[in-house]
Amino acid sequence: MKISEIINRLDNNELDEKLVYLYGADKKDENIKRYRALLVNALERFNDVEAMIISAPGRSEIGGNHTDHQLGRVLCASVNMDIIAVVIRQDDKCEYYADGFDCPAVYCSDLDVHEDEKFTTASLIRGTLAGFKQNGYNIGGFKVYSHSNVLKGSGISSSAAFEVLIGNVLNHLYNDGKADSVTIAKIGQFAENNYFMKPCGLMDQMACSVGGFVYIDFKDQDKPYVEKIDFDFNQSGYKLCIVDTKGDHTDLSDEYALMPLEMKKVANYFGKDVLSKVSKEEVLNNIAKLRNVVSDRCILRAIHFLNETDRVIDEAKALKNEDMDSFKKLVIASGYSSYMYLQNVYSLKNIEHQQLSVALCISEQLLANHGAYRVHGGGLAGTIQAFVPNEMLDIYKENMENIFGSGSCFVFNIRPVGGYRVI
């Protein structure tokens, strides 16, 4: 279908059903405008040629705070912020454009790692091409013009959304959609680890690729167990809010690195490399001995992991049973554990500034027993997550933005699907 024909279908409301499916009825009109602007820009850049539209969402960690690096369990979900792209097929050359950004071209004939591409968009495109080829799939060139509203630096995972987008571009242009969502997620992780050169787990890519609520058990690292949870959050009476507290992440890398390192010290005491191979009983029965070998914080962080990875099972069960009351209690328990035992709600380098603590405190005062709240993502600075009843949404958003600034409280629906060919 040519770009002008897609615009006509959009203008004639023929894409409304899909837009409601992806974003919710309350976000339909703004996404009609967004898609139209994208298509007009692509038309000016590429002329009126055959094209398709691909979408890849951001994600939110729902349960399992700092559990994936110990091969534990997580509960995550795709959200209704995404990267959308007009995609055109061509021979060997891969071109990627966005508003104000042109990525250097990548060629399918050169799939070697380029050291000078570290941490660049080109490296992720090249790595995804290589991953598809290594997995026996077809590859080829493309032109892409995209728009993203996936928040950067807020735990929504813009890099994983990008990897899933490129994976779906190759899947639908050259493989008739035969690569499943789990394979696309693994290829995204491969690209980020080996070409972008950033070590990461698989949770982000899996949530963005599979879509909806996703339960993952990483115990078998090569073949993680992945289950999509059948729960229609948009009918639950709640909204998911992410509050950006405007904390500074600068110079926190060493504190983030200590969390897995200290957990692994406890695992090493029992002759294991990660905590998922140690039972809670083993830790609790040996605390006196452990205190002679590791710090108290190592032990507390280990106990956080062991409780949190089991808590994910109960959270998934609550969603399957459509039991929001139990789910909310588990979310709050997760948040308390992160605060008290994992201790990732503020940085010891800047103890006077505790934006996350303030956001959690105010959330507790506002929501009381009606909602739920927890630290979101890595912690120390950045964002919190809250499940807010629809009838309390306006007052919650108003209070958070009064404290942390206009536009600091983002409201999400849970998107039912991951990487997706819109048309």
C-alpha cells in the first residue's frame, strides 16, 4: 500500500479500531494526529511508495525489582508509548531517519562488529541484522522514518523498543512474520550485548516484544520460561502512572553495580554463582555465619531477592484471578522490600535529596488502601510507579506535578501486544 493510500485510510477512520487496540480509546485522537504527521514526513522524504507501518512499545517493570541479574523471576508489561515507523523495502542499504536525526547507513553485506559504533543506533541495526542471519532468517535493506514517544531514562526502555522495532521490520519485510516474539527479543539482547556493547538481561526486550503482562523465569538462562498473562488491565478501573522525580542519575553507576555484586557474594558463600540457586531457608539458617563473611547489607539484599522472586509468582496468580486487591498488596510489599532491604530508593552520595522517598510518601498519603506504589526500575533516582484508581487519577496527577513539575506524571494503559505491524 502506498503512503498516500495509508493517509487516506487514516483520514477515513479505517485505522481507528487498531489505534484503540494499541493505545486505548482515550489516546485515539492524539495518535491519529501523530500517525498523520509521521506519514506526511515519510511522504516528503521517500515520495509516494509502497510502505508498511510497524510499532514497538516501551515497557514497565511490574514486579521483580533487581531479580533478573540473579536469574530470578520478573513480571513486566508493555505500555502504550511506542516507536512507530513507516517502513520501505530496498536492497542492501539500511537507512533510519527520525525528526532531527539521520542514522549513518548500515549495509547487510557488512555484519562485523564495529568498535567505533559502540553505544550508537547503527550498532543496534547491524547487530539485529547479524542476529537474524545467525538464526537462519532472511535479511535485507530498508528505509525507515520513525517517531518515538517512549520516555528515555525513565525505566520505559527506549533501547529495547528500538531493537524490537528493527526486529519486526526485518521479520515482516523479509520473513513473512515467521520469527516469534521471543526470538525477536533474544536477537535484540544479542545486538545490545555484542554490538551496542552494553551488558543487559532479557527482561526489557521480552516485555517490549511479547506485549501485555509477561511473566518470565530466567532460571534456565538459555531458555527462559515466558508466559503471557491474560488480564485486561484497561477494564480494571486503574491507570498505571510513572512519576519522574527529576533525580540525577549522574555518577550512580558504582552504586547500581553493587546491588548484583553484593547479592552474588551471598550466593558465592553457598558455592553458587547467582541467588536463584540458593534457597531462602539456607540464607536464614546461616545469617550468623554469613555476617562473619559479608556485610549486613549483602544479606538484606539477598533476602530482598529471595522474597521478591517468589512474590512475582503471587503477583502473576493475582492477575490471572483478576484479584486486584491482592495484586495491589503485593506491589506495595515489593516497594517496601526495595526500600528496606534492597535499599535502592536513595543514594548514599546525596543523602539530603530523596526525591523517590518523597514521591512514595505522598503516594501512600494520597492513595492509602485504594492504590499501590513502588520504586520503578533500577532505583536510587528517577521514577516511581503507582496503580491509581480512575476516580483518583486527576488528584494524584495534580499533586505529583505540583511537587515534581508539570509533565512529571505520565499515565499509561497496558498495551495488549508487543511488536506489531499496524498496516
